[in-house]
Amino acid sequence: MATQLKSLSDFSHTTIPSASPYSFAIVTAQWNADITGALYQGAYELLVKQGASPENIISVTVPGSFELTSGADMILNNKKVDAVICLGCVIKGDTPHFEYICSAVAHGITNVGLKYNIPVIFGVLTTNNQEQALERAGGKHGNKGEEAAATAILMADLQSTLR
């Protein structure tokens, strides 16, 4: 089925384990707040639905997507969590800013996860326009925040089984 016709947040092909044994951090960019707020809601609600205790979810905000890496690093340097979910939205404009920011954020999030050997999840929308972002933040293509939370649970569970 073509992407434009379906929700991308379909978990019917996988089993998401209980999140109850794990603790999480959600780092959310304030830039494009209407979109990142919806991503945050999706992530938070899925974690709780899967059994995460609200007391085991740390939520922080950072100014923009570029700062997600620093936010994740600060959390992992100061708190014990089983996974960090980074949520942001970068919308393409008329300058190369989009490419620089997206590349830096993707590499930064990967590097923080490798540095601490803790899953750090890339929940950053990189879209051509606001309409595409809204479609992926609770619109017709689902909520990428939910997908990021599901990934965090799956990776925390994998990490637990490998210890």
C-alpha cells in the first residue's frame, strides 16, 4: 500500500512488551511546538498504555531539534534510564539549514546512544512542509511519537535480555 494511503504507526506486525520494568526519558524540542507537542503526547500515552509508570518517565524540553543531542547526553550523564526518546521536527525551507540540522541531529543521537550503551531513539520528523509534519504527528499517517516510544520499549527490552 502506498504511504499516502495508510497510517505508518501500525504495530500489528509486532508485539510490544510491557514497559513496566523500564524507565524512560523523553526529550522534546520546543521549536514547531504544535507538532512536537503532539509527538510527545503520542509517546507518553503509548508508554503509559504499555505499563510504564508515570514516575518512571522523565520529560524535558530543549529549544530546538539541534539541542536534542545535548539534552539526551545531559540526562544520561545524570539519571539512570533504560531508553531516551528524542522528539523534534525540522521542516525544509529555502536554505541548506535543513540538511545541516538533520544530519547533525541524526549523527548526534546515534553517538549519544553509543557513548552510554543505552538506546537513544530518533523521533525527529524531517519533512518538506508543515502539512507532512502534521500528517505524521497524529494525522493520517499516525503518530511518529508513538512509534518512537514503541521502539524505546523494544530496545529497552532487548538490552535487558542481553544483560
